[in-house]
Amino acid sequence: MKALAKIFGTASPIILVLLLCPMHASNAETLRVGTWKTAQTIQPFFYQQYIPDTKCKVFAFTNPADQKTSLLAGSLDMCGTTLAHAIYSASIGQPVVIVAALCNKCSALVVKKDGPVKKIPDLKGKTIGYVPGTMHEILLREVLTRNGLFPGKDVRLTRVDFFDMAIALAGGSIDAFLSGEPFPTLAVSQGYGKILAYPYYDDTIGTINAGMLVTRRMIEQRPEVVKKLVWAHAKATVFLKKNQELWLRRASSFGTALPVLKKAAANMELAWKIDRAFISRAKALGARMQALKVIDRQPDYDRLFDLSFVEETSKEVAP
């Protein structure tokens, strides 16, 4: 384990465990899926009931990069990822493919409730928490530059895991953060934070956020597994959207109180469908990422997205 830690640096312990036991064809009957323990990324925890003939094991991560690392190592069959991280990964030649949506919306920019920041330009000189490689990073960089603030010059961006952001803001180590729910609503509910903005893009990009990722090898060698997982993802998403009380109650078992999740629900949207319009929004997102110098070049979007599994599932699963 120590040797792996030297190789993978600050990789989370769950990655090191998974890399010790990569998937092989001999145990392919157990499917491994990565996601976050949040309300908007909950669907994998319901897959098992839709594929009872297959054992589905879910691993919880705290960021998309760690999930993707385990996926590429062969330790996961599918994982969640932000669209920003998927675009970045594809732009550097990694063989990743988005086969379904995961969630939309979910972001908010939060500052101290009684602090000096009343509008976005007031963030000048402040320290802002974020998670690299996420949609939230792109939204943060975009909202800052639109208001004449440049990271590294006018504001300081510091990496803080989603689950530590509220504590960091309350403790004063950061002045603001941009992250996904329920952390913005939690900061408001606990009295130390206020939402400064919901920094979504215009209709060109919209509110796209995250998707489900597999490797190209998985599609080429085990398409039936991808089909099964997309089917389970679609069924779980439809079920949870129709049963909001059950969705939020199950999500509260991750550690966030149910009343907080109910307040955050308006800023969360579960999803599974992707189509040409979705890809067009992703391309617009990629263009903004390149303009912000987050990526050097655009990926091949025809290879990054595979609509076939969602299109086939759509024939049998209602929206």
C-alpha cells in the first residue's frame, strides 16, 4: 500500500484499495460502479434492484478524478464524472466515453452570511474553495472572469473537498466556495452562509453537470454490461424522480438532514438521457473551458459520447 501511495501521490485510500484488485473477466458477474454519496448522484445505490441477476457493488468517492483513475485502472465498470472532467480527460487522449447523464443543476456560490461580500466583484482579494476538474470549477472561473476577477491575480483559489467546504467557510480558512448541493443549502441552514449566486450558463450550455462514464474498451468488449448498467441507471432515475420523498430520505442516510435536502431539492435534478442537444451543450462547455485555458485542445466529441445505449433504453423506459 505504501508503494502504491508513492506512485499515486495523494490518491484517496479507496483508489489504492481498488487498484490492488482490478476487474478481470473471471469475476465479471460482479459489476463495480463509482459515484458520490450525494442526493444528486444517488442512482447507482439503486441499480441492484433493477439487475437482480447481477451483483452490483457501489464505491463512494469524493471527487471525479479519483473515480476516473479507478475506471481507467480497470477497477470500476462505470463511474460518475462531471462533464468538465470528462471533456478534460478526453482532451488529453484518455479513452473515456459518456453513456448517460447523471444530474443537472446543483451548483451555488456561497459566502459568509454577515461578511463583507455583497456582490461578486466584492470577492476581490478573497480566498475561494473549489474542487479542480468539476463543473463547479468552470462555473467559478466563468463567473469570476465575467465580473473582471482573475484567479491567481485578483482572487486566490484553493482546493477543498466538497465535504470540507462548509467547515472551511465557517472556520474562516476560506471566504467563499462554489460547490454542489447540499453544501450551499447546508451553509445557509446552519446560519453561517448565504448564497451569492446560482452561476449557471445561458441556454448555450444550460445546466448540464455530470454523466456516467465507461472506457472505450468496455464498450468494445463488454457492450452487454454497459447496456445493463445504463438500463439500471435509467430505471433508478425515473423511479427516484417520481418518488421524491423516498429519494431524499435515502439521501439523508449519507449524513445530511432531510429538511436541508428538501430545501436543496429545487436546485438538484436527476438525469439519464443524453441526445444531440446535450452534446451541443457539452461542446459549448468545452469551448468555454479552452477559452479559460482549462484545456489546451478540444476532444473528439463523437468518441467522447455514445448515444446508442440511451437510445436503446429509451424504447423501453419512459422519461
